[in-house]
Amino acid sequence: MKRHWPEYLSEFLGTGLMVFIGLSAVAVNFGAGSPMEGLLPGPRLRLLLTACLFAAGGETF
């Protein structure tokens, strides 16, 4: 088990970064007081943008 600590650490950091990107996308697109509501008034379009940001965040790894 000691030999796998680098793999565990990299998996932990990668998962944390993906969660951060995903939650940031949701906060930017749907957060209270977000400027995105004025730029993209339709919630479906903001939902599509959120999905694209989630996918782009996952593809960077």
C-alpha cells in the first residue's frame, strides 16, 4: 500500500480540481447576483453553458 501513495494523491487532487471547476461553473451561471443572468437570460442556455464547462473541465485531464 505504501507504494501507491503518489497515485492516491494525484487522484485526490484531480478529483478536487474537477469538483472545483464544476461547482464554479454552477455558481457563476446560477448564483445570486451573477452577471450571467443579464447576459444569458434564458435558464436553458445557462444550463447548456454549465454542461459545456463541466465537460471542458473533465477533458482537461
